[in-house]
Amino acid sequence: MAVPAPSLDPETIPADPNFRTRAAWEEVVGPAHAFLEQVTARLAEQVDAFEPEIASYARYALTNQGKQLRPTLVALAAGTCGPQTDEHVTLAVVIEMIHLATLVHDDIMDGASMRRGRSTLARHCGPDVAVLVGDCLFAHALKLAAGFSTPDICRAVALSTHVVCTGEILQTHRRRRWNLGRAEYFKVLEMKTAELFALACELGGRLSSGTESERAALRRFGLALGTAYQIYDDCVDLYGAEDDAGKSLGTDLAKGKVTLPLLTFFERAGTEDVARMIGWLESWDPASFAAVRALLETVDARGESCRVIAGFLDEARKALDELKETPERHALVALTAFLEQQTSALGG
């Protein structure tokens, strides 16, 4: 059984608020359409390589992959430096499998029941099986990475996987640390999310024979874009609509995750309001969700978060200034504008 291709039509992805605007998203993904079809086919082949009893679980995880943003970054980064090759397809598959493995594990740790409008793998088959499926996805991705013609690619993939997992551990250790500073928060985001964005961009350029300066610029772009994206995703948990988000809102609050809106609140609020907020968070009740949002808005937490996202997106665009003009470079710029547009719609 083949893995269905993820839709590239934003109107058919109601679970993802990032891709509602057809024209804007097509400007981003247009140069990568054919590439993503190859990635989807290659992912299906990899699922078929699993043991039959495991393949059904892996297939379930892969069919919930959504927008294939990281493979899109591989394709676009490649195009800024040279032609795409079959090695780019393999790289995209490797990075997507690592990303999906992290999502499987995230959902277990968060106790999440929904992702992108359907049951999580943990809800579908139980957490014991789900955690092992996540491990299999990690291992299979590294096995594929070992097949590249140069061991440097596998080393880079392994290092990034280590960074991502370390970031997840650090985030877990920082739960309910209400005095967390912004520098620590941004460090965790860069490790747990932005690292795979940076890997996709940097290795995409490398496999197209990009120069050292081009690869460095692409990595800076990926780190800035990935950090902005994760801040946006953190804000969706507070300011999104559940039908659009395709997952339960307030999950971060329930688990004590400290996100930028909360950091902003603790920086700006008075003593009494801080005590009230901590009381709600320490004894979480979903019925407090609206009150938490209202208290956050007394310090313009959403507006500040949007401004920070815009700053990271500016950094990303500046990194692209070092690359030659290509349709793929234009698409990367369009991606930053698209995320900025979606950010401005939060809470609207």
C-alpha cells in the first residue's frame, strides 16, 4: 500500500493554518512541485521496507506528514546553488523521517490526542508502540544517510539529530520555569526546530555544489526561519482556532511549556497578575484558557510575539541577500512573507 501524497493545495489542509492562501503558498512551493512528488514516492518505498506489522504504523505516521516544509527547503536551497539531483530526494526523505519521528515522540510526551485533524499515532496504537515506531523512523533515516557518497552528509545528519533530541530534553527540563529568560528560550527553539530547517537548507546547497559562503547563508536562513516558525507555532497554541490548527489548543499551557507570550507576560506584568497567572498554570484547568489569554493581552503578549517573529524573518531575508537571484531564492523570500502574513492573522 502506497503512502498517499500530501496535498499541496492549502484549501484541502484545514488542519494547518499556515497554508490557507492558495496564491501565496503556490508562490513558495511552485518550483518544488515535481521534487515533492518524488519525495512522496520515495517515502512510500521506505515504508515498504519495514516489517509488515510495523509498516502499517509507519505508514500511519507518514500519511500525517502535512505540508513537507523541510523537503521544500531542500529543493529550494538546492535551486539557489545549482541543479537538483536524486541525492536531494534522499536527503529530503531522511530529514522528513527524522522530523516525523520527533513529532511521534512529542505527542507521547505531551499526551496529545490529535495532530493535523486526526488521532496521533500514540492514540491510534498506544504509546508503547508509538515510541518504538519513532525510534525506527530515526534509525531508518540514519541508515539512509549512511548511503551517501560522502560520510560528511551522514555525520551532519547525525549531529543535527543529536541537537534536536538535546533541544527536546532541554525544553522538558524547562517546563514550569516561569523565570526563564529569552536567550534560553530561543536557544531551545533553535535546537529543537530550527536545526532541521538549517540542515535542509545547508545540505541542499551543498549537494548542489554551493560555495562555502552560500552554504553558510542558507544555514543562517534556516536557523532564523525555523526559530520564527516555532515561535509562531507556540502562538498558535494560544491564539489559533482549534479547527484550523488541527490539534487541541492549550496543550503547552497544560504541560507547563514556557513560550514567548508567557515570557513577555512575566517580563511586563505586575506582582499580583504574575501570581494569578502562576496559580492557573500550576493547577491547570482548561476552563482557565480564556482568562489566561485575556491576562496575556493586558501586556500585549501577542503583539510582542508578532514583532519578534518579524525580526527573525528579517534576519532570514538578509541571509538570502548573499545568494544569486533565482526562482528558488524568490520562493524562499516568499516563504518568509507567507509566515509573516499568517502571523498577523493570529487571534483575528
